[in-house]
Amino acid sequence: MRTVRVPEDYNSIQKAINYASDGDVVFVSAGVYKESIFLNKSIILLGENRDYTIIDAENSSDVITVMSSNCVICGFTIRNGGLSRPANYGIKLCNVDNVSIINNTITGNFVGIKLGDKRRGCSTNIIANNIISGNRYGIFLDHSSGNIIYGNYIAKNFWNGIELAWSDSNKIYNNTICCNMAYGLEIPFSTPSRYNIIYHNNFINNMRSVSASGYENKWDDGYPSGGNYWSDYKGVDNMFGVYQNLTGRDCIGDVPYIIDTHNCDNYPLTLPFALLNPVVDFVFYPESPKVCELVVFNVSIIDPVQIINCSWDFGDGYTSHGQVVGHKYGQPGTFKVQLNVTNARGFSTIVTKLVTVHSFRDAGDANFNIKRMFLLGFILAVIMLICFFLKNRHNLRVKKHFSNNLYKRDLCMLYLTLLGLKLSNITLNKWFFIIVFSVTLVITVPLVVVWFILQLGPELRLIATVVVILLWGAVAGYKDWVIAKRKEEESQEKKK
């Protein structure tokens, strides 16, 4: 598959098509191309941007004539075939199949898109997501069956939005057909068309919504999917159910929309189809959560139909249900939270947001990873213990019995002195004191210090660490001074 570029490789679209082979892509850059196109190869004709890649026939002929099956036309403004007779078309398909006309703007033509001509029909083609406006007819099907027309905006055409002539078993859904000056959709009596399926379209403010002329077609998708929205529907919505005999609203009219004796929409929509999905949003707080912190998710829903399911995917392998839910993330990162809300008619809306979870270090919050904090404090306590023992085991000597004055005078000094004791000299009651005091000093104090440092921002942690080291040095100096003072007192007592 090759890509042929216009105007880089060829200065006209037709020249590029003539050069291309089946399966190639003809890519057309933005610009106005004043020419008429004959598409006689199975290629992809792709415009850069449908608003700025314009094919203009200057009111002289059909803009694009498709004479080959299995091709794609996408991304153009196709205009000015001409509104007056003889009829010129924006896109004309003659006896071809499997053509996709997608994402174009088509205006200023006698017929925007024409399928079939003089018994040379077309089938299995797709017309999707186009804007078809300002033509005499929007879409015209002639002897063409089995085609799909969906997602188009067909508006403000000077006659019919869609017309079917001798065309059966087409599927027309999810289109907005509005403000056309004759019928939104017409099936003339003189050109009968049958067994077409027409549903989930919005017929809004046309001169007349529809004419079916007595031929049987299907105008809804059953219950609860529903039929079409008709702006001239006069019914109300007080009941629900297949037979509309249960009290409660379902956005489906309680009585059918009558077209003629052979055609009716059994389940007319009371809101335009695009509004039938729940209008959903959600918030979460805190907005910058930390690991292991509870995040509360709260849904807001606008929907006249009962909500039957709110399902959550938190992006970390966990799910939940409900309109207000809570979740804790076990690790930092950015997670995609997806909410799926389904109403009683089976319509769903999916909303996705990103939640960034901060780590303990990033957040400066000691609530994260308590195990790490305790481990750090324990290691610090052990280091303190070893340092004291190594430094004082030779220069600290304590008598077998302790004086009451020592307990009362300097508990800190007592603890430092106990580090130099032989275990055989410590009685049971003193063991209890040592354990309690050790837990308090060796574990609690370091943990408090670590907690305080980690509460600070990154800039202050270094300063706090230096301050702690200086205080540690001051305590050690005070301890040495106390020891020296005590030795001096003992020496003076011996002299006496």
C-alpha cells in the first residue's frame, strides 16, 4: 500500500487517483481544489481536515462520482455541485458496494449523497458521521438495499432530509434530522420501500417529520431500547414497561407515535436520543491523596430514569459499587479510575479520571508506611545503644547497689550508667525499670524525631537532621561532663 500526496506528488486530486493503484491511500492536504472527481479505483481518499480540505465543483457537475467498490471517502468538504436542475450530486454511487462515506461536510448540491440510479442500485455501503446541510435533498437512496446510515447530522436541506425509493432493508439509526423544509424522511407511495429499520433518530422541527405512504417498515428497536424522538409527539411519559402499564418514567412515551395505518413507532422517545444516556460526573477527595489514605468518590447523576448500577474500577485491580465509595491505594502512582453508570433502560455512561497518589516521601506525611518508620526508628535506637555501650563500657563503673539519690537526681545519667553494668548485678525490680525506660528512650524518642523530620518539606529535612545531630552532640557532651563531675566528686570523697 502506497500513499500518494496532493499537492506534494500531484497538483490535483484526479491526477493522484489516476496514478494510484487499488489499495493505495490518496492523502489530500488542506486547501481548495476546484475539480470534479471520478473515483474508479478501490482506494482510500483521505482529506487532512474536513473543514479545510475542500473539493468545489463550482456548480458545474457532480463533485465525486464513485464507480468502484471497496473504497473510502473521508475528511472533506464537498460542495457546489449545484442546487438547480439538471441534478448534480455531492457524492454519487452507481452500482457499487462496500463504499464508506465518513466524516465529511456536504453542502450546496442538488442531492448531498445519492446511492443508485435507474435501477442500478448499491448495497452494503456505509454513510456515517457526516454533516449534510444546505442541499436540496440530503440523502437519496434509489433501488439500493442493505445500506447503513448512522451518526449523521442532516439539517436545513431545501426539501427532504432522507428519501427512499425502491430501497429495502436499510438500517437508519442515530441520526439527527432537523429543520428540513419538507419531510425529515420520506418514502413516497409511488416508489415503495419496505422492511427498513429506523430507530434512535431525532426528528426535530422538520416541516413534517415523516411520510411512509402505507408501506411496512420498522420504526423502533423494541423495549427498552426504544424508537425515535419526534419533536411533534404529543404523548406523555408517566408509565414504563413493555406494555407501558407500570407506574414510573422511562423516557418512552406511553402511547405509540402513529405514522399511518401500517407504520408506527411503538416506543417513541420523549428526549432526544443523545440525552438518554445518564449525565454523569464524579469528584473525589482529597484531590491529592497519599498512600494508605482513604479516598472518597462521590457521583453526581442527572437522569430521569432509575439508576440500576454504579460500578467503579479504581485502576489498581480493585472494584466497587455504589454512588459513594471509599478506597485506599497501597502504592504511589497515577491510576485511571473508571465509573460506569447504567440506567433502567440499559443506557450507560462511562466517565474516566486520573487520580495521582503521592508517596510518603513526596507527601511529607507520616501516615504512610508505618512499618518503614518503625524500622528506621528501631535501627536508629540500636545504633544509639551500640555507640553508648562501646564508648562507656570501660569508663563507667557502678557499684552493686544504687543509691536513691541517683534515681532522684538524674534518671538520664542512670540510664547511661546502666549501659556499663554487668547483668549479674541487676535485680528484678531494676530490670523492670530498665525495660520501661529503654522502651521510652530507645524507641519512642527516635520515632518521634523521625516522625517530626518526615513531616517537614524536602527543604527543611536537611536542616532538621543537622539540628538533631547537634542536639545529639550536646547531649553526649552533657553526659561526658556529668561523668567527669561525678568522678571528681568521688575523688574528693576518697580524699576525705
